[in-house]
Amino acid sequence: MTQTSENVTWLTQSGYDQLKAELDHLTGPWRIEIAQKIEAAREEGDLKENAGYHAAKEEQGKYELRIRQLTQLLERAKVGEAPADSGVVAPGMVVTVAFDGDEDDTMKFLLGSREVVGDDDDLDIYSPQSPLGRAIDGKTIGDEATYELPNGKRAMVKIVEVKPYTG
């Protein structure tokens, strides 16, 4: 899955199914379970000093946010459509860059989102909104881009390869 400027999310069928299953669990069995936890903690007495109650409410808030994120993501999903193999760096593309133009010092990563590959893929992922992602978006093989590192220094990369992520 990857975000684009049009707010479209590309998902493989397995990626969509995985996220849909997570959403179904959170909106079904999990909501029943957390409601039971909250009720059990409520029965323990004074809510001001009830750590179990506050922990359950915090957990509920965290997962309700995840439910909203998943719902929005799946609403704008396009399943099975991958970016075209155009050679242009864009979300959904696996990019190989050479640091400072040194073809021996390369890094290969997906420009996109963790949900695309889940936890099963060892591929590094960089957000299109990251400094590196913003610097290389729209570039083609042979182009160079400079971006700011977390320490404030600048780094230069050269685009070596661009391929659509196939999962």
C-alpha cells in the first residue's frame, strides 16, 4: 500500500485482507473484550484511584484511533493496482539509491507505508513525507537529490533503480 497525492492507497489483495481482518477483529471481538475489562474495573470501586479502569480506557482510546485509521485507509484503497513501471520514483516503488554517487554504497527500500509489506518482508520502508522521500519523489534513474539528515547535515543520493513493489 502506498499513499499518493490523490490520497489513494494501493493494496495487494493479501494486504487488504490482512487489514480488513484486523479491522473486523477490533470492531467485533475486541470491542466486546475491552467493554468487559472496563466494566470489571468499574466494579472495583472508586474510579479516581482505579489504575485498571484508567489502563483499560487508555487501551480503548488507542485502539479506537487504530479503527479510524484502518477505516479511512480501506475506504480509499485500490486493490491489486500497482504503480506503473515507469522508472519514476513514486509511492509504491522499490528504489535503489547510491549515496554520494558511490555505486558501491547503495540502499534499496520501498517508498511507501509499513502496511504494504506487513512484518513479513525485510525491505526497509521510507515514507513519501520523509526528507529522503520528498527529495527523490518524481526523480528518474540517474537523477540526484539532496536531503537533510536528522543531525542537520545534508546527504546526496543518486537514483540507481526504480521498480514497482510486487509484494
